[in-house]
Amino acid sequence: MTGLATAAVRAGQRQPTADQHSEALVLTSSYLFDDAHDAAEKFAGRRAGNVYVRFTNPTVRGFEERLAALEGGDDAVATGSGMAAYTAVSMALLEAGDHVLLAEGVFGTTTRLYQHYLSKFGVTTTILPVDDNDRWAAAIGPATRMVVVESPTNPVMRVADLRFLAGLSHAHGALFLVDNTLCTPVLQQPLALGADLVLHSAGKYLDGQGRCGGGAVVGAAPLVEAVRGVLRTAGPSLSPFNAWLLTKSLETLPLRMRAHGEVAGAVSDWLTTQDDVEAVHFPGRDDHPQAALIARQQSGPGGLLSFTVPGGRAGAWSFIDHLKLISNTTNIGDTKTMATHPASTTHGRLTDEQRRSAGIRPDLVRLSIGIEDPADLIEDLAQALGAARRDVGGSERAGAGFGDRADDLAGGRADDVADNVAGDVAGDVAGDVAGDVADDVADDLVDVRAGGRADDRADDRADDRDGERAGDRAGDRAVDRTGAAR
Ligand SMILES: Cc1ncc(COP(=O)(O)O)c(C=O)c1O
């Protein structure tokens, strides 16, 4: 099966159990075995088959096979979220002493995972501008085990040179991972450009209708098998119901991605006619600084763009508050158009310096363009921009640019909470941002107090009895550090 549109509707279809034509949703946590020997063989991995919902389910498997076909990968493993995919990849393929190169401007929580959590386990991370090849070449070294990029990064839509980074990674024995959430395999196929692993936050364009969370990792079989081992042991799995939604969504992915790009192009063209909109970031623009590279590695622009609103952060917030049709929400990749203020939401947990360096200005608004009629979107944008102009006094840039005081406060509080493991500023003026961090920390503490460690040890003993450790060790050998890179 070669055509992408055909694979999107046909790949991964299971044998019907009731002559059904549409893919079935198999909701079961356990499976019947033929006999005791059959159970033992399947648990030990010596016989293929379903064992337990944490790591085997036919509906999830159908989604994995369909996505692998679209990305052109040997195999895929589905996870409960995009962050679960990053966590599982890291647990499977990194160890203490390893070094990671990470693109600046990736999803804020991804940066936090590497800097705040993986650092606790001895993994160091260097963050680099996604579009500066010389800096990547200078920073890679013998300890670099993984190179991680999103391309394009959002919200400022800078692009990584995927072929260059694949070559660089492999020359140094490192794995190259591309987060392909924004482009999807319809617009960009990183494995064909040399990447070892593709990662998705599946609740974005793959679902495309804002209904569920999910994640996935696609790549060569031994690498995917190593990640699957983490699912079995640590459990960040995708629910069968979400897998069923995602499987059906993939069928319309090629149509939707083209539609998103066309509508986003019309909106981007209109935004550039607004004199006081200083910047419009959209990969489909001829004057994008990396237009030639985009044309080489993407077959379309996708649906995400961002632009600056006159009047600094006050203007951006006023603009969002006056939208009538476009939704104020932080997701991306929905059929409905959504507006987000990245500096105070998706990227609110970065430091000021990280935001400044990634170009995430306080006056920047991100639009995830849906598939509505462009004229309706433009009408809404025009009235909200007009209202923002009136609110902040025309083109007078009150608090424009970086260093907006309220932003500084919010960012500073969030960092303090994270650093001090104290939740006492939650509920403060900066509460929305700080509260998230405090909640994370509180959750972590509750887990530890509730004896999470003891539970883990008990689980491990049970797993030993099932012979799982032996299976994991075999998986580990399959991705041993010399053989895993390709
Ligand atoms: C590009 C990208 N990668 C990964 C993630 C994390 O995915 P999830 O929210 O499914 O955990 C996001 C979330 O917005 C994202 O935008």
C-alpha cells in the first residue's frame, strides 16, 4: 500500500469479529487464553497475542499500525499523551550521563521535562536555536545520546534542518527524534529525511477534533520495542477508546491538513495587511526567513500561525477577550479555530530569558486555524483587533515588547515554586501559572508519601514472577547502544 490517503483509511485494519466494516472498539482489560500453556507463552513474549490492556489491545494496535504506515516507519507505539511519549522514549533510550540537544521553542512542558525532571536522573540538556546549524554542530559531543527537535516550533514557526541534524546526529552516534505533531506525516516525513524516531501529541491534528489526548512514537522496530517495554513496566499507555477515535480520525487527516493550510493562508494574508501588526509567523509565507528549507522538507504550511497585537500584553489579552467566534483555548489542531496567549499559558513555565530567546513576546497571539470559512474568521479577527486597539489607545504601545511587568511577575513566581517545592503562592495574582506548578509538585509529594516507591517494588516482584524482566532485558539488548542508532 503506497498512497498516503489509502493508508490513512486502510492500514492497521483488524480481522472483523462481527463482519463489521468500520474498525471495532475492543474494550477489555484482560483476554482469554486457550490454556495455561498459552497464557505462559504469551506472558513470556514467546507467542504473539493479547495479554493485558496496559500493553496489548487490538484497537490500540490498529492505530499504531496505521500511524506507522503513514509515517513510513517499521512500527509505532501509542502512549497516553505526547508527554507520556517523551517520558517513555527517555526512560527507554537514555541513562545517567547521557546528554541531549534540545531545540529552543519546543512545547514548554517538553523543555521542563528535560530540564527539571530528567536532570534528576543524570541526563543533561543543552538548548539550541532550532535554525542555527553551526550551534548544533558545535554543541554535539561524545556524550550526546539524543537530538530532539520540533519542526516547526510553535508559536514562532521556526524550522529545523532535518537532513542536516540527522547527518550530524548519526556522525556522533546519537539518535535523532523529531516531534512531528504540527506537520503530521501528511506534510512532513521525518523518517524519510533521516530521523530515527518520530513523536506525536496525538490529541492535536491526528485526532483533529479536540476530543482526546494521546501520543505515539514511530521508528525502527528495536527502538519502538524498547519504548513498548517502558509501557509494560511503567504504564503510560493509550486507552482503547482514544485509540479508536484516533484510528478513525486518521482517515480524514490528508483532507484536513490541506484544508487547515488553505484557511491559514487566507488568514495570514489578511493579517499582513494590518499596518500595526508587526510580525506574522506562518510557514506558508514567501517571506518566511526559511522559505527555501520549508519548501524542501514540508509539502504544506499546516494550520498554525502567530502574530503580534498592538499594545503589548494588554493588547494581546484584550484581543483574545473580544473574540466572538474563535475559541480562547490552548489546544492546537482542532477543526475549530483557537487563539492562545503563549507567554502566559503554554510557555508560561519558561523563564523570561527562555521566552525572550525563543521569540515568545508578551504581545504574541497564536492561532490554530480550523477549517471554518476564512471570511468568518477574518471578520472576527478584525473586530477583536479593533477592540484591542481601542482598549490600549490605538498604536500607542503600552507595555509592548519584552519585559512586561506582569509577565515577569508570573514567570518569576512559577520558577520560585518549582525551585523551592513550595505551593504557597498558588492562588496569588500569578496564580494560574504558579498554581499549575504547585499542583504538579503537590501531586509528586502525595505520590511519594502514599508509598509509590513501595508499590513499585511490589510490582517489580510480581513482574519478576511473570518473567517480564527477562523480556525487558532481551528488549534492552535489541537496542544496545551500538545497534540502536539506526
Ligand atoms: C508539539 C507538541 N509536542 C508535544 C506536546 C505534549 O503533548 P500532550 O499534551 O499530548 O502531552 C504538545 C502539547 O501541546 C505539543 O504541542
